[in-house]
Amino acid sequence: MTADPHESEGLENDGLRRFATIWSRAVYPATQTSMTRAELGDYLHPLAVKLCDALHAYPFSAAPGREVGAALVAGHCTSPDALPHILGVVDSYLVLYGRDPETSELPVDEARARCSRLQHAIAAGFTEALRDRTLAEQEALSRAALAAQSAVEEALHASETRFRAVFKDATIGISIADMDGRIRDANGAIAKMFKRSEEEMRRRNVNEWVHPDDAPDVWRMHRQLVRGERDHFRVEKPFHRPDGTVLWTNLTVSLLRDADGEPRYQLALLEDITERRLLHLRLRYEATHDELTGLPNRTLFAERLDRLLSASSDVKRFGLCYLDIDGFKAVNDSLGHAVGDQLLIAVAERLQSCTAGSGHLVARIGGDEFAALCTDPSGPEDVTELARQVLAALATPIRIDGRELSVRASIGIVEGPSGELRPEEVMRSADITMYRAKDAGGSRYELADPDSDARAIDRHSLTTRLPAALEWDEFFLEYQPLIRMSDGHVEGAEALVRWKHPVHGRLGPDRFIPLAEHTGLIVPLGRWVMEQAVRQACAWHEERGKGGGNGKKKNGKNGDALAERPLRVNVNLSPRQLHHPDLVPDTIAVLEAAGMPPSSLCLEVTESALIGADEDELKPLRQLAELGVEIALDDFGTGYSNLANLRRLPATTLKLDRSFTQGLQQHPADPVDVTFVEGIVTLAHALGLAVTVEGVETEHQAAQLRDMGCDTAQGWYYARPGPASTFVQGFAVT
Ligand code: C2E
Ligand code: MG
Ligand code: MG
């Protein structure tokens, strides 16, 4: 190797040179060229370079493959079996020699996929160029034949001789039959194609050449030609050979008339396309089937669905079972991809066994997703029955490598009249419904319904808009006061986020917090909420310092204490924020930026987010609590935490869920709820925790809760959540 700056290019050229040599060796026997093999190698080298460039180009395009296909025809690589040789070499060696292992960044899988698309393009370009050439040849022959018919006496002989020469040496098959179909003359090429002698060919009648795969109108066109109503036609046509094989041809039939214009002969020109057709079928099979399971793939499935749903289809109804294996990732991760592959193969077999003989199409749509497409079910029951069978078939454990694996799957079913929904709508509905089955616990099927679809689409559109909403300041906060029960003073406020959606208007947190949690946007959104809330607490504090309380503090003692201590602001934290590494530094930064003490912030964490958290996971909260930040256990009582567990949590407050205080609204209060609340208050106080009650709506409720010893309350009885400004006017001053 040299120190040449184009070293990698040199390497690649070396590889491509070798590639061109292998190519020329494989293709040479199938050419009709006058070049030597070495010359053919030189001819192929630039084509190899072109393919290699295409293989690595960004963006990728298969178009150069077509040009290479055409160039090969121009180079006379045109015998019937040339194409398989050409593609065979590209398939085996292009990725190998067409890349520089030092520098190529193209992953091998991607390279193979591109190589296969290039092969398709080469085949297409090759076929097209060959067809053009054959057509030109056929035109010349027809002209010669016709000229032979109409020439004057003296010219006849010369023209006959010329025709004979063309006829005999042509590479395409030629036969001439009379108007009854009896073959009068057949050349060597056609005899070879049919694997018969020229003599045998001459004893045949073209009307015998019916084949079950004939194009529907071929014999109609032939009858028109015999009646003199058309001068020629061209079709792709199969023929039986005596050895039982099928010969596929491009067939052109022309009518030859006599001097009076009367039909005299039918001239048939045949080009053998058997090899090309087989190759095409192979390529088509590969492009439409999944390599691992042998099932039809997404491409074929989409074609069939398109056809089934198209307005022109004579099918009345369709049914689709869209299946996704539950927990497949876990199998792959824990047992390895080889076991995952085996599992997919076994699932494919079971699906096929459920649909055998039914005419339903079973396809592998991708990864662990499969689909069964039913033609003309009698109604949804037919399709749900199939789903039931599939789940039952999967229920028997699958044995792989001595291990018994049980497979669970979720199925979304769409059933309906064809011609109403577009394929993408059907797929989306199936997908949504399948996820509904998963969300309901998996190992079940669900039937699509427009309401759930609409809700999911709504969720989807909200989810996709969330990031922009944060950027465009569409979120805002409302505050709901927290009242100290002993004296009715405002202790702080909970910040509650809302979304001013440009289309849907004001949305409550229940509509978008779960989505933000799901997508991870909750982290920046939560940080924004905390910043705003702490800044607001600071503003209230300053307001008070300026005497914003209007000097109306009724209780001198408490009033003084409040003036010293800033109002606390409560901010809700989602589980995802809790596990984010920046929680502690971000919180400290927010407090420092506002110049507020840590005790002016209370973070509300739901009980369920802390269930099962280990010491490591609790560490950030503990650090914050040690700094002086208050921690409240929100919605307490709705989770199933072990009460003894409370001891080890860094919480300072329990926020008793609304559902427990609801029973206290009625008169007399529900005794079970009374006992429960009393018990919790006693326990909390024993553990040194304060108790806040949520959802206080009536005076009676408030009085009872105060008597039970609750420390703080929140609810509509005191105030609904509202903008920060009303909060200052209405509460901070009381
Ligand atoms: P939460 O933290 O339990 O908040 C209390 C919810 O109860 C609020 O609903 C509030 O408007 C409502 N509420 C207050 N008093 C009463 C009452 O007397 N009666 C009734 N029926 N309801 C009352 P909202 O604002 O819809 O918030 C719902 C939940 O959304 C909150 O429940 C909280 O978990 C979550 N959330 C709100 N803002 C945020 C946020 O900034 N970040 C995160 N992660 N979650 C938030
Ligand atoms: Mg809360
Ligand atoms: Mg709550």
C-alpha cells in the first residue's frame, strides 16, 4: 500500500477490478459478443464502479442499476440465461468487493438491502433494453417478410433470399402458418425453444397452443387477426413443451396479406423469456416474503389489503386481525435473538395452522407483528372467532432448545364493508385497537370501534403537539390555596398546570400529563412549572413585604409569623422526573435563582410512584429533604403502600386523597371513612408527618376534619384553583 491520499479509492478500485474479472468470467459464456473475455472485463469495470458508487450514495437511488442493465444488453450479454449470471455475481460479490472495510460506514444489513434493490433495477433495465432491441429486430423481420410478399417478379427472388437468410439465422423464433393455423415454416430458433425438430414444428397447428395461463384476450385477438380485422398483436404467452416444462415468450403475430389484400399467412415471432420470467418470479418472491418465517411480508400484505378495499373489488367485507406478541422484547433480551427467531417461526406456523384452507392471508408485518386478512367474513363474529383460535393456538407452550415458552399476544380486530375505509385508516385502527388490548393487560383481542379510535387519534395529536406547546408558551399555572386548619390562614398554594390549546381550548392536566410523562416531555415541562411556581412564591413574598396584606392581618401573632415565612408553593412531580438525574441540581438552581429558601417549596410525589422504590431511587428526594425542601405524599390512600413503609420515606406531609374525605361530606359522615381518617392522622402524627386533606367542599366537612386533627386543607370550600393574581387579592390578605 502507498501513502497516497486516495489510498481508500485505490483499495476500492482493486476490489472492483477483481469484481469485474469475476463478473466477466461468469457472464462471458452467456454473451453473444465479439469481445475477448479480458475485453469484456474492461467493459464491465466502469459498470462495477457505477454500481459501487450507487451502493454507497446518499441518498440512495437504484436508478444507476437500470443504466447498468441497459449497458449489459448493449454489450451483447443477451443470451436467455445471461441475466441470472449477471445478478448472481452482483448478489455474491458487490457488497464484498464494493466496500472498503476501513472506511465504509454503511452497515452490512443496509448494504445487502441496497444491493438487492440494485439487482431489481439491473433486471428491469436489462429487460427493458432487451425488449426494445427485440422489437426493433421484429420490425425489421416483418418488413422483410412483407416486402417478400409484395415484390415484383424479378425482385422476388432476391428478396426471398434475403428473407430466408434472416429467417434462418435469427435468434428469435419465427413460424409462418396459413389462415387455418397449419404451420408452413418454422426456423431453427423456434424449434430449439419448443425442444422439437423443425420438421415436428411444421406438423403442428397454432390453434393447439392453448395454455391455461394465457392472457384472457389472446385468442380473441387471434380470431380478429384471422378474420383480417387486425394486422398484428403482441402478448406474453406460455406454451407447453413436450417434456412438460413451460416456455414463456414475448409473442408477436402479424397478418400477411396477398396482392389483393386478402389474409394469406400468419407470421409469429417469439422471444424466449422463460429464464427472465423465473428470475422475475424469484425476485418478486424475495421482495414479498419474509426471509425468517417464509410468510408474506408487509409489501404483499399491503398489496392485498389495497386490492380488497379498492372500490373495484367484488369483495363485500373484509376482516383484519393485527397481532403483536406480548413481551417479545424480554424474550429477545433475556434468551437471545436466536431463541427470539425460533419463537417467531413457531408463531408463524401456528398462525398458518389456524388459517389453513380458509383462503385468509397471514403475513409478518415486521418485528413481532403479524396480520391475518380475511376475505368476505360474514360479520365481526367470524373474525373474533379467528382471533380466539389464534390465541388458543398460541397458548400451548412452544418448545425451543429444551425450554417451554408460552406465548401471549394482543390482537386488534377491524371488520367492515370494503370500499369504505382506506388501507391506512384500517391499519391505524388495527394498531390503536391492538394497543387497547395490550393496555387492558394483553393476551386478548379487542374489536375496533370509532369512539376509541377517535380518542386515540386525539391523544396522538395532543402528543405530537406537546413539544411545540412548551416552546410557544401555551402552558400556564393556576394556584389553589392550602389552608392551615388551626387558624384558617393560608399556608401556601398548590401549582396546577393547564394547557391553552389553540384548537381544543383549555385542557386540564389529566388530558396531557400522562402523555408528557409517556414521551418524556414531562421533564422540561416539570422544570418549567417549578421555575414559574417558585418565582411566583417569591413575588408573593415581596408583595407581602411591601404590605400587600393591606394591613388587615387580624391575628397579630400569626400575622407576624407569616410575614417572616414566605408562602410555600407545592409543585407536583411525576415519577419520570423523580428518576431524572438533574432533579436535585435543577431544584437547587431554581431556588437559588429566585433567592427563596428550600422550605418555601414542597414537592408532591404520589404514593404509587414511591411504592417499591429502593434506597438508591429515594436518594434524590432524601437529599432535597435534607436541604429543607418539603416532600408531600400526594393522593395518599389510593396506592397500596405498606404503612410501615412510611417510616423510611423522606416525606414530611401526607396528602390524604379526595376519595376519603368525600364520605365526610354527607350527614352523618360515613363511619368507615371517619375511622380511617382518624387512624391515618394518628399514625401520621406519630411518625412526625403533617396531614393535608384534599377535596374539602363543605363547611361541615372542614369542621370535622379540623376536629380530627388534620393540619392543612385544600378544596373548593376555600377556593378553586385560579390565577396567581386572584390568589393574592382573595387570600394572602385574609
Ligand atoms: P392533585 O395533585 O391531586 O391535584 C388536586 C386536584 O384536585 C386538582 O385537579 C384540583 O383542581 C382538584 N381539586 C381541588 N380541590 C377540589 C375539590 O374540592 N373537589 C374536587 N372535586 N376537586 C378538587 P387538577 O388541577 O385537574 O389536577 C389533577 C392532577 O394533575 C393533580 O392531582 C396532579 O396529580 C396533576 N398535575 C397538575 N399539575 C401538575 C404538574 O405541574 N405536574 C405534574 N406532574 N402533575 C400535575
Ligand atoms: Mg398534587
Ligand atoms: Mg392529590
